[in-house]
Amino acid sequence: MLSCTLLVANSDHSDSACFACILLSHGKEGQICGTDGVIPITTLTTHFRGDQCKSLLGKPKLFFIQKDEGVQADSEAANSPLEADTDPGNRIPVEADFLFVYATVPGYVSWRHPEKGTWFIQALCRVLNQYWNQLEIQHILTRVNNQVATKPGNKKQIPSVESRLTKDLYFNTFHTVNPSQSNIIGKQGGKLIFF
């Protein structure tokens, strides 16, 4: 996994409008399992910082991460009070323009259907298929959160979004390439690399 991210980060993204990476695996809080063992997610994403991947400087870098964040199962709560947003703190400029989308919040499991797959990825695909060219990414993710959070049944889950984006992000065109013939799928000049 490390060699793949290094290869992609060291590529020229000058013709790309954004970069997206989708990781589906297992892991602990802040970590993900891969062929290299258990790796901190920041180890993978550091290669895409503005000081290390100059061709993505000032461009959105999207990371969609499907994995459990813990062992606690979420449940319904009636009329629970809203919690105040926490300040993520000041980010240095090289950390700007990242968007991290996790299947669930730290400490909680993510649910999956044995045949249909994970709730998060299914909702993400549905919402992107319907609204990819109409809504800004934060609005798309709000709809994903709603679909996952309101899924009927006793089991509950809520995705988690950490945004350091400095601009609105819209997908205006969509072009796919057969993954068996190429490892790239483009969105308005952006590249989504399949690992």
C-alpha cells in the first residue's frame, strides 16, 4: 500500500482538477490494514501534502475510508442534545485541501450486508450516482450521512467527515475507463487511481 501511494503521489497531476483515493479494509483508530501491515492513515496521506506532491498543491485531495473505527456499536437516541463542533485547530498550509470521509466515527463499528456490502459504500455510490453533477461535495456527503444514519433497524452508524477543503468542489464531467484496460478513471481532468 505504501509503494502504491508513493507511486501515485510522485506522479504528475498537473492536468488533474483533484485526486481521490478509496480505501476499503480493516484497521484500528487512525490506522488501516494493508499489504504492509497496519499503517497510520497519516503515513499514506502525508505523501500528498502540498510540500511533497507539488502538482496537487491547491487541489482537493479526497480520501474515502471504509473500515471499522472500534468495537462500540452505535444505537438510536431519542431527543439527544446536539454537541458543539470541535475546532480541528489551525492547519499548516501543506495540510490544506484534504477531505477525509470515514465509514464511521472513531470507536464505532461500520455495518455491512453480507451480499450488498457496507452501508457506507452503498450509500456513497447511490448518492454520487444521483447527484455527482448537481451538488457540492459537502452536500453530497450530508446526503450520504442521512442515508446511513436513517437506515431502518436497531443497528446504527454515522459516517465522519473531516474537511480541510478551501474551496467548493463540484464534479462537472464524468468519464470512465474500463478498469481491466486501465487503472484510471477521470472526473474533469481528475484521476481516481484503483489500487
